[in-house]
Amino acid sequence: MNAIIINGSARGTKGITHRLLTAFEKGLTDSRCSVRTYNLNELTIEHCKSCFHCMHNKPGICCIKDDMENIYADLKKSDLLIIGTPLYTDTMTSRMKVFFDRCIASMQPFIYEDDRGRFRHPFIWQMPKYLILISTSGFPEIENFKALESTIKAQSYNIGSELVASLFIPGTLGLQMEISLLDPHLDLIYQAGAEFGNERIIPENLLERINTPVLSKKEFYGHYLKYEEWCKNRLSKTN
């Protein structure tokens, strides 16, 4: 199986999102999957111009010549798309939204009514069959991911992919102060990657364990106070 990972974190390889994606990637590669990773903060990807060149002039080909060209090539040959994004104001990062907008290049200008009774665009070339969402949130409540998951479900429907799993790690404002607390969950995410690589499914009990917050709200707040103290010390030196 071929997989492509898109890391939408502004911090790229320095963030917690990267740690989660790396664990999942290791599980995939250990199950003999081929994986290509893109960190969007390292790339030049322009906003969609809504010029419809990809529909009206050269079907399936975006007129913008930037790093999205390499991503298109890997999307076309991948079975699985893994989306990694921290939660920014209840949704994906702006870089990730630009990525999804640019995937419109896969669509034809025509429309048809699908089996859900909704009008959609058919495709010039197919996006990956499966999509997995991996996300982090600074706040500790798992409910904070609801809006993002709803948005990604809509995006997966738009691009013709199936959202097969969502992996959420809340409470990173506290976890960042003692990052080793994340290690047991990284092991679980590795298992999830290996399971999907081998079986094309992540068992429900494994998903439940991953999506159980690392820290209780009380534990989170205790670790957060260390961050608050760090912030106060830093600010006192700049005033």
C-alpha cells in the first residue's frame, strides 16, 4: 500500500503533530507500506486562484507551478492520505486548507447526482481511497475536535476519499512541559499504523485507547501551570 502524509503544522518537524505522524508512519513502514511525507511549512504552495484552468483548459492540471506538483504526483499513486493538523480556532491550519483547495484540480467541471442525492463533481484523477485524520489540541477536552472532524468528513466526501479513522491528542499545553508523558500514546499510534498497513482497519478498542486523553483535566492544569510560570518568566525578561 502507498501512503502520503501531509503535515499542516506551522511548527513542522518541531511540533507534537510531527511526533504523532512519525509514530503512525513507522507503523505503516514496518507493515511494508511505502510512505511519503510532506511538511507544508517547508513548501511553497500558493492559494487556489479559482481560475478553473484545471477544469476548462487543461483538465486535471493546475496552472500554478509550485511544490503542489510533487504532492499531486504522490496523491495519484497513493491508497491512503494521512492528514496531520493541530487544532487552530476549532479547525485545520490555514496551510492545510490551502492544500484541500488545491485538490480541486482532481475534479471535472461537470456534475452528477450521487447515491446520497447530492450533486458532486466527477473526477479526472482519483484521490487516495482512504483518509485518516491525526490532530492535537492545546486544551484538554476531546470535544474540541468535533468541528474539525466534521470539516474533514466534508472534505473527504468532496475529494472522494473515505474517512476511516480520527486520532486525537488533546491537552498539549500541559504535555509539552513533560513530553515523555506522550510516549505510551505514541506506542498506540504506532500500533494503529501497523494495523492499518496490514489489515486496512484500526480496531475500535485501539482507537478508544488512543482517543482517551493522556491527562485528566486536573493533571492537565497542573502541568499547564508550569507553562504559565515559564511564560511569566519569559515576559519579565522582555519588559
